[in-house]
Amino acid sequence: MSKKIGDRILELMKKSDFTQRELATMVGVTEAAISRYINNEREPKVEVIANLATALDTTTDYLIYGTSSEEDFSEIYRLVARSTTSMTTDEKMKLMKVLLEQ
């Protein structure tokens, strides 16, 4: 069974050592709402997800999908790093510029 948003919220809450009350205050919702989210009884609205991501020091991508763009960037970085051993510094800089523009 794959994890749902509530499972990820609970996992990050425990990691951050936040109580439901503390998280609710930071996010701007009730403690009951946090309880419903972590029990997967209700999904938070988009603005609440953004606030949760900030409070839990993560990304909205991680909360919603279980992955983050930071993980994707790390994988791309590793692939490019392995493929550029024969490139000059100038060529690497041009490549990085192109990749960052995407």
C-alpha cells in the first residue's frame, strides 16, 4: 500500500517533534483538521499544503506525490556529472546554464 499525504505529514511531524497543536498553529488550521489530515480522512486544500510544506521543511511535491524536485535535481546532477568528465569548464558552464533555464 502506498503512502498517502497524511502518512507523509505524520512522518514529518514526528521527525520535527511537532505536536498536532503546534503544527496546526503554524499552518493556520485547527488541531482537528490536522488530525483528519494525518488519518487520511480529509485532504488539505492547496494553500494548506503550501503552509504544511513550509512548517515541515519539505516541498509540496513531497507531501502530494512522495517525491520532491530536489530529489529529481540530485539525480540529474549525478547523471550530468558522470557524463561531463571530458568536457571543458566552459562547456560545463554552458550546459549548466541551459539546464537551469528549463
